[in-house]
Amino acid sequence: MILNVATIIGIGIVLNMVWESIIFLLTFVPLRFNAGGYHAKTQLRCYLYSVAMITATLMGIKIIPWTGIICIALTLFVGTIIFFLAPVEAANKPLGQVEKAVYKKRTRFTLVVFVFLVLLFCYIGQLVISVCIMMGIVIVGIVLVLGRVTS
């Protein structure tokens, strides 16, 4: 975990996007922890997938000409998928009924907070912050769908 965080911040430094990488991380980690989704078969694959994902995510934040409307629309679309799909258990981490209920509740609460923050930061004109949070939501949505179709 420490290696992953250090790598993400390192990629942020290389891309001159340290704050963006931290905001993304603060969104992605708690949402992913509760929502579940795809898990790589080995720790090395997990690490390599994580490096590729954070690099692509930060490049997307930097290169794509985001607007408030696109950010909000994507947040609401993917947020709806997460709301109804989570939690998605992995083959190596099955969940009991009580765990599913707890993780569903936590995921929905966390998601609502992040959606609110996307809307708030768009409203006050901090689009970059909104986009970083939105990308955390989007990547979790992708991981959930991948977890569902590969299990």
C-alpha cells in the first residue's frame, strides 16, 4: 500500500500533478475499498495495473478539455452504476450477507459525499478538483464492471 501511494505521488510529481494525484487518491481509495471490484491475480499485476491506471487517469485529467456539464453528467452516470452495482466481491474475497449490506451502505454514503463534492466544486468554479474526484468515481465504476464480468 505504501509503495502504491508513493508511486502515485511519484507519477504526480513527474506529470507536475501532485495535488491532482492526491485528490484522486483520496476519492479512489475509500470508494474502492468499500465498493470492491476487479482484483488482479498477483501483487505484481495489481501494482502494474495501478501504475497504468493512475498514469492514464492523470493524463486524462490534464489532456481532456473538461467542462462542468461533462464532469457532472459523467459523475451522475457512473455514480448510478456504482450505487446499484456495489459491492462487487472478488473470487478471492467472498462476502457474506451482512458484509454485503455493510459495504453497500458505506459505498452509497461515500459516493453521495463525493458526488456532492463534485457538484460543489463545479459550482464554485474549481473544475480541476471536480474532475479529479469524478475520475476517482469513474475508475471505481470501471473496476466494478470489470469485477462483475470477470467473476
